[in-house]
Amino acid sequence: AHGALKNIFNGGWFPFYYVSLVDDKNTHASARIDEFNIYGFPTVYFDGGNTVNVGAGSIPSAQAIYNTSITQCGARTVPNIAITLNVNWLGNAAMNIQVTVNNYEITAYSGRIRVYVTEFGSSMGWIDTAGNPYTFPFLDYAFNQDINIAASSSWSNSVTWDGHNYNNGYGQNFGTIQYGNIYVLAAVFNSEMH
């Protein structure tokens, strides 16, 4: 699954982003997986669980299935909201993360924002089943909260995220993360659970 996702992302065929939830190395990733009611490994949740693919016989076959899932999710009608994310590296594993969600609808929007702090490539030694470092492995959240935005309005917040103050739940903090290897992803999920 990881190899297929990595190939799709590196190919740049879709406006597509992903987060690797390495549940046996990070309790935050494990908790997020539990929210999805995982059936087995590997499982890939597209568009917050709108489409779920379980299993991956090979990289080419998984890639073909995932391409279809991405295309279907991309064709969905979604609310007219937009996310702006700004990340400024402060040094010594710390960064300022600012996020704004604009609601361009004529009605209020309720959902949940999750801002995932990940790495381009795992510096924590988190390796997939093929022996490759995970790409975009989830470290911890910058934001994970419900949001309610009035019509034609916005929600915004900021935080200083310091890797020394966050850990994987097994005693390993993220104080060694490096500028140039950090990838922060913001996503808004609607109120409907999958």
C-alpha cells in the first residue's frame, strides 16, 4: 500500500496528498486508525473514509485500485470551503503553524479540522514492510478540533509546535526533526462519520 501511494504521489497525476499512520510506532496514529474502525492491514482511507480499500496484493494492482478511488473522490460534490495553511520554521524542531478555513457557502459549515505534522521521509526509523522508510508518517497534530463557521465567514488559529514537546507515546520525542523534511497537511472533515 505504501509503495503504491508513494508512486502515485511522486507521479503527480492527481492533486493528491496522504498521511501514513504507522500505528505500531505512534500511539497518535493508532488512535486515528481506531477512529476509522480498521478491518485489516493494509487499509487505505480516501477522502476521510468516503472510499476504503482493504488489502494490497502488489504495488501495481494497488496503484490501479487507488487511482480509481482517488478519481472517484475527486469527482464528489463538496462544500465550498477553502483552507489556507502557513508554516514558518523557527529552528530547533519548532515551527509556527497558522491555519484559516473560509466558508464560501450561504449556510453555516460544521466539521472537524485536522492539521497533521508529518515528515517527507521518516527520520524516526519507521520502515514499511518492503524495508523502505515511510513517507509522510504522522507525528502528531497541530490542530484536531471541531469547527463551526457561519455563512461567508472564516475560522482561524495558530500554534507554536515544538517537537521537543510532542512524542510518539513510547517515549521518543520529535526534537530531532529537521527543516526541509517536515510536511504539514491540513484537512477539513465533515460531520458525517465513516
